[in-house]
Amino acid sequence: MFAIMGATGQTGGAALAAALAAGHAVRAIVREPSRAAALAEKGAVLAKADLDDVEALTAAFADAQAVYVLNPVPLAAEDVFGAAAQNGAAIAEAIRRAGVPHVVALSSSGAHRVEGTGIVRALHDFEQALRGAAPSLTFIRATEFMENWGSVLGVAAEHGILPSMRQPLDATGETVSASDVGRQAAAELARPHTGERIVNLKGPAEYSPEEAAQALGELLGKPIAAVPTPREDWEPGLVAAGLSASHARELAGLYDAMNAGRIAFEEVGETRRGSVTLKQALAGLLG
């Protein structure tokens, strides 16, 4: 049996679907079981646990052959690194208490760096917290999600522009679909080993913001132009969208790091590429 955190989210949902399709029994770990009835209908067993609840997480991990864990930073956290560290420590402790033999953890490119990566530092800390918690540990270091464009699709559809913090606009970069991340996670759950393994996960190709705008224009049937969002507007805009000042500052720091080339993959581990193209991911967002 596999236990999967974030089962109602993007990567967790894709991991759950892939694991069920492969014939595995799955326990879906969710915060609100009442909102996850569709997962039970698909064949998953539901378990309720918050990210910082060691007792509930231990119960949810109990008797699992493998567990998929992730540590999303709360959007409204006044101290994003403090909140992430608290949750990461709870997850690691629950893994130890439950005696989980194999853990697959979602991480990020750049997570090997201690500083200079913005909010990715939270995933560096998560990796450190998990080390030694299980005899078999796989880190999936994924690059930026294609689905991150979803936050500005409404602007593009209404105004014909695609605001971008990725700059310059013609610079290509690695990006991957969350669905590919989830499918890779499901595959890794079935690959226990001894010690630690790192899987660097990329999409099928590199894309630029201008290429994202072109793909979106083809889907919408109208011209879409990529436009740079001025640096001084990043943090106020993110706060206006509902992020805390701390989260906005560190997320802006991540884009600074990406634009400066500091979120590259470490030259260790295995490299895998997903199959979902940027246009396919955008089409999924548009429904």
C-alpha cells in the first residue's frame, strides 16, 4: 500500500491516479476528507492529517510500503521558512515513528544550495530534515511547473498579454508539468532501494515566456504578447494576490534566482524528462 500526501493537489493527485492505475492500494492523505469524496470513489482510502500533526501523520503512514511526501509553504505564513521547517520536522518524525521503509519526497532544482534561491531554500531544509528518516529515500528535484502560468491566464485571455517574471522574455528555461511530476512520483514509490537517490525531473523541452505566449495564443485563437512585469511590481502584486509579505519576498527571490541562472540542477543523480508539452499543460489549465 502506498500513502500519498497532497492527494487533492496537482502532483499528489497525479501520483494517486497513476498508482491506482498500476493496481496499487493507495491511502490518500488529505486535510479535509469531506472534500475528497471523489478520491474514495476512485478506490483510495482516505486519511486525515495536517502537515504539522505528527500523530495524525504517523497513523496515516502506518503499514505503508512507501510514502510520497511534500511540504508546500503556507501562502499566508508570516515566516515561510519557519513554517516550512515546522512542517518538515513533523513529517520526518512521523516517518520515523511509523517505520516507513521507502519515502519519495518532492523537492526542486536548486535545492542543493543553502542560499540565493528564494523560497526553494525551504526545500533544501526539507531535504535535510528527511535525511536518515527512512532506509530508502528518493528526492524528486523537479524544475519549475508549467502550471505556474495559470495565475495569469485570466489576464492573457482578457487583455491579450502574458505578464512574466521570467526574464528576458526570449530566454528558454527548464519547466515540467505537475502531472509528469506525479507520474514520476508513482513510479518511484515502486522503486525502493538502499540509501538516498536523487531524480532530476525536467519537461520534454525548454521554453521561453515568448513561446508560452505563442502557445497560449494558438489555444485561445487570438494574439498573446509576453510582457515583462517590472521588478518593483513583483512583491506588491503577489501580496495583492493573497500571499504574505514573507512568501511574496521569497517567491520574488526565486524568480531573481531563476533569471540569474542559480536554480540549475546539481550534477548528481538520475535525469528524467516528462512527456507533457507546455501547450498541452496550458490547454489543461484552460479546461
